[in-house]
Amino acid sequence: MNIEATIEKQHAKTPANARPVRRIVTGENAQGKSVFVSDGPTPNHTTDPGTPLARVVWATGEAAVPGADPAPAGQAFGFHSKGGSLLRVVDFPPDETYETAKLARFLDEHGVRDTGDARHFWFHKTQSLDYAIVLDGEIHALMDEGETLMRAGDILIQRATNHSWANRSGKTCRMAFVLLDLEPGAKV
């Protein structure tokens, strides 16, 4: 099957109105030459209504699945990977579309939700260094004190701090996250 046919087949599995994320993976052949191992839509994605559409593109560390694909379809991932990294692409819908109770349960399941007097429903904190890159659209990055509007091309370095994402634009915002696990007390 050619690459275009593979991509079209996978597109049919992607939730309606969501653009797929193309993943190209390299490796080496039996002769030690570099080759393209795969090229097609990222197989891993969440489809839980009322929460953002998230795709783990690649994983290293404890969260990585053994075998040729460390982020296969149907595999659930936490917020970061102990001793490793996650590459995640997230489509944040407008804030008014969230099912906040469902999102709170999700954050609680992972032990990251701010249960204090948070000023936004997405407030959470992870033990990770995150490179957060806006690919398309806009979103507000919120700290306990202050916020800033991020647009396509902007990059936030999230250093294991309490934070939230607020999409007030009325349109989906697509972001890429590189999440690097940190040991407690690590300097970042």
C-alpha cells in the first residue's frame, strides 16, 4: 500500500473535524543505511468528548510501549513519562465546549489538578520540563499570577510550575508539547 493510501485509511479513523498529525519515523536498514520506517498519521489519539484531542506522537522512558512503535493506537498515556519524554500534539477547543467535571476527573486521575482556589479549570502542575509550541490558532497561558496570549510560532518553557491553558478565541488551537521528566527538586 502506498503512503497516500495509508494516510487516507488512517484519516478515516481520526475523529470528525480533527486534522491528522503526520508522523515520519526514521531508522536503519540491514545494511546500516538510514531509511524511512513509516510515514502516516499518528496512530495514537484520544477521542473523549468534552476534553482536548491529544495525540502522543512518540514516547521514551517508562511510558514507551515495547516494540517498534512506542505510541501505538489505543495506548493511554499520562502527563509525562518517568525517566523519558513524550511528544504530544493537542487540539484545544474553545473553553466553552469543555465538560469541566470530566476534565477535573481526568486531571485527578493523574494527580496533577490544582485543587486549591484555581482561577481556571485547566490549572495543573507536573514534574516535567515542557516545551509548549503553538502551531495554529491562539491560546492564553495562565500562571498563578499573570497570563499571556500565545499565537502560532510562540514557545513557552514550562518549568514544573502550576499553569493552565485558556482558549478564548472561539476556534481550536493546536499545540505541540515536548515533555521531559524531571526528578523532584531538579533545577530547570
